Amino acid sequence: MRILTRYITLEMALAFLVILASMTTFIFVGLIGKEAVDNGIGLGPIWRMLPYMLPQALQFAVPGALLLAATSVYGRVSSSNEIVAVKSLGISPMAMMWPTFIMAALLSFGEVMLNDLAVSWGRGGADRVILESLEEIAYGRLQVARNFRTDRLNVNVRRLEGRRLIQPVIQITANNGRPPSLITADSAELHADAAAGVVSIKLFNADGNMSGWAISHPGQFERSFTIDEFTGRKNERHPTSYALSELAEAKRLQEAHMDDMRRTNASDVASSLLFGRLDDLSQSQWDWRFDEMVSAERTRCRLYTEPYRRWANGFSCLAFVLIGAPMAVRRRHGELWGSFFACFLPILLVYYPMLVGCLDRAKDGALPPPSVWLGNIILAAWGLWLLRRVIRF
């Protein structure tokens, strides 16, 4: 029996590794392709991005690979009547399954760390590569489509001569109360300095209007933007980008920030009442403060929910195996894809919608953060029910 258990454990490990390699490759290529299409990056940035994308591919592949390996191995074991033989000797089928459950539990801890690495290091590194390649991306798009567009800027050119943009038309959207700008020039050059966080455009014989003011610059004229202004993206750290070790400090700082906001609001109300400035208490004067408080509260809820989300995502590995192994044993026909989809369809239709729904409600503060574990608990309960039937019948 000990030899059989070791054999099944080894077979399970090998099947998992083979399936994981295949699924990771497929997901990895898809993620890289998506980044290439969305950002218009070339081979150089893609090559530098590869290490950062690997943890993201692995975190998606591990639970599915573990489920497929469990249904494959235990479906074969059941179809060859090895479970029946073990029961005939008076040995519980748990003797053949507990090593897989232990492996799934250990992999669940690894999946938590992998999730943490993917969001804190992998995603940030990929974004950094894109910013460092901003000049290359811009020239690549201009070379192909004669247009480069961000949320803040739209550049159209007639043609390119090396690094020189011929007859560019630059449109800058309204921002922070400033009106939109429209600039034309005989030629221009674009330069991005990721280290300094600045993008500069050198214009030759520029004409047009900038922030509502007419401009006419014979000769060279340079306009600089911060990278945030150029891309239209705010350089704010998202709660999902923190490592687990950083979340405690991030929550403390967010609580302190919200306390400062409350004290400031209370002080402004008291001052307005004391000096009779009742207009300062009108709804129009306080709408932005309410919006700011709502946004801060949502960020606080997201910070508190994030650790539970990562641990719940990680331990989906154990929940999947608790379903996959007994389900494959009960089907008894060794149908790999039949057993896999008998497990995966309920996971797809029940677990993931429940996870997303509970996660969204927890981020809004409508549900407590531990509610994101609800899907895992239901899967585990279903798996234990299946396991009990495998042992008894």
C-alpha cells in the first residue's frame, strides 16, 4: 500500500508539472501578446518584460493545472479498479488521497506568495518597462499609423524622417481647469526621460494656441510634460499593487489620512459658523469633500480586503483538489475531460461569480472582508461531501 501511495503521489506531481508547463506557456504568450497589442511595444521591451510576466502567468495556471492533474490521475486510478481493490483490503481510500491533499495545501501557500509577487513585483515591473519604452512606443506607432494617442495627448504627423516628425498636429486635452490646446509645426522631435519622469517635444516653427493663448514661435520651441501628464495616468499606487508585508503600513497611513480629512472638515465647518460664512456650508461647496471622503473610504475598504483576497485565491488550489480527486474517483470511467468539466463548470458558474460578487461588495464596505472566503468554503464543503461518499460507498 505504501508503494502504491508513493507511486500515485509521484504520478500526481509529474502530471501537475507537465500540465502546469503547458498552461503557463499558453497563458504567458497570451499576456505578452495582449501587452504588445495594447501598448504597441516591440521586441526589445517585450524581452525585458518577460521576467515580470511569468509570475502573472503562473498565478493563473497553478489552480487549473492542479485540478486537471487530480482528475487525470484519480480518474485513471478509479477506472483500473485500484480503489475497489484497496477497499476490499479494508483500507480507506483516504490512504491514496491524503498525499495529494497535503501537496495541494503546500501549493496553496506557494500560490499566495506567487499572487503577492505577481501584483507587487511583476505588474509594477511590466508597467515600468512600458514607461521606459515610451519614446520607442510613440515612434513605433507614428511610423505605422502616423498617429500616437494617450488619454492626455493626440499627435498626428504627415510622415517621419528618422527621428523627426514632419508637419505634426498636437492636440492636448483640457486638464485642471486649463482649456484644450492645438499646436501645429513644421517639424518636431520627441524625447522621453523615464529616470527624470519627463517627456519633451521640440517644435520647429510652432503655431497655434496653448491653454487658450495664441502662440507663434519661429525657430525652436520646446514643451515639456511629466510622464503622468503625457500619458494622462495618475501616478497613484493602487491597493492591489502592495505586497502583503506593506499592507499594514498602508492601512495605517490611510486611516491617518482619513482622520486628517475629518479634522479639516470639522475645522472648516466651525470656522464658517463662527464667522458667519454660511455660503461656505452650501451643498455645492461640500460636494467635492463628500466625493473625497467616499473615495478615501473605498480605498480603506480595498486595503482591508486585499489580504483576504490573496489568501482566498491561493487556497483555491486546495478547494479545487478537494473536489477534483473524489469526483474523478466517483465517475470511475477514466474520462479525463468529462471529470474535469464536471468539476470546472460548477467552479466557473458558482465559485468565480461568488468570489467576484463578494469581493466587489467587500471593497464597497457592504460586506466584511472575510466574506471573500465564502466561495472557498462552499467548494470545500462540496468536496468533503464527495469525499465522504467515496469513503463510505
